[in-house]
Amino acid sequence: MEIFSLGEGSYSVDASKKFIPFDPQTDNPKDRPASLFIHVNPFLIKTDTDLLLLDTGLGFKDTRDELFLHQHIRNAGFDPEDVTQVLMSHLHYDHSGGLVVERNGKLEPSFPHAKHVIQKNEWETAINGKTSSYHKEIFEALEGKINIKFVDGSGELQPGIRYEHSGGHCPFHQVFWIEENGQKCFFGGDELPEPEQLIRKFIAKYDYDGRKAMQLREDYGKIAAAEGWTCLFYHAKSITEGKVTYTDEHFTVAQA
């Protein structure tokens, strides 16, 4: 199993839910009051049988009018058409923007040949545009044009890949457990988005069920520490792939 972090950079987001590129070297956080600063890191996993993409970033383009995501996949040594499965933790815009690409004024699937694994109720929530966290036009552009494997609850996708309905960050959020040849990685999406949320225990106001999400982070961290899972942190600033230890009721995270 090979893991590649496909970092899309840093952004600020305010109450308008717009994501604005933020360069810590040149931009001043004080110029963006009441903003949350995040980092975006989709992941690519090469197994013996599949090329897995875990969430898809914002769908922003580079100066050549190409998705950053597609270019980062090429930089890892693959072609975007090589992706066999797209595993979606949930469909908020900062995770689902890269599902589509704009060409000639129209949105088209970014991975038209891949199987997309999505919680059925999360899809229904997203395509109905129930909150501004979902960009309805993305899912309308995908409907009927891609292979979607709708899942419900928790289960085994195939040998070595489990999905688990978590429901802390949003009602139909899911996490993934991936194993192959003794290697194990856990992708928690926005239930466990960065190492700091293990190290510092708190209830986040941006979670649907903040208390549940806080407890899930602790539960996942303890499992990772006890069983040797590598955690993939989607919103991490520096450690995107981490090994967790839990000693004297405290977590530490080191680069995997």
C-alpha cells in the first residue's frame, strides 16, 4: 500500500462559506476577520488492486486551466483515469468540489470511470442543497453520469476496506478503514481532520453533533494507537499522515 497526500494548500473561510487562498508567508490573518483557516489534503492510496481517492478537495484550477487535483495525481505518478474508486467521507464543498471539472462552461465528472462510494442519505442531503455547505450543482452534474455505490450505515466495501457511518461532523458522515498486507490506514474525514484535535479535547461549533464528534475523535485515536493504524488528516497543516500514541491519557502524533 502506498499513500500520497495531495495537498491543495491553505484557505480562509468566513460566514459566506467562500474559500479564499491564504499564503501564511505573505497574507495577514488580521486582514480576514472572523475567518477560519484550513488546509486541504485529499489522499491517494495505491493498493494491489485499486487506486483509491479519498475525498476530492475544492476543485480549484491551476494557471493551465487544469484541476490541481488532477495535476497532483500525475505528480504522484498516475493518471486521473487510473483512479478506480473515489471514497467520500461526506459531501461538503471543501471535500467534494473536485468531483467535477468545468469545461466549456459546463460541469463534468472529474473521474467518470471510477466507482464513487457515498452514503445514500448524504447524497440526498447534498443534491437537495439543504445547506450552503453543499453545492447542489455539483451533484446535479454527476447524477446519471457516474457509477455511484450508495452505502447505508456501516459495512465492508470489499476485503480490506470498511466504511463506518459516524455522524458527528454531519448526520451522514462516514469514515474508512483500509488494510492490506499488514498495513493499516484510517481516514476520518472531518471527524478526525487534524492531529491537534486529538491532542486538545474540545467541542467544535462547526460539527453537527459536537459532543459526539469529540468522543469519536478520542475513540478513533485510541484504536489507532492500540492497533497501529496510520491516520490520514484531511485538514492538517503539517502532519498529514500520522502515527498516534496514547500514554497517561494524552495523545501524541508523529509523522508516519
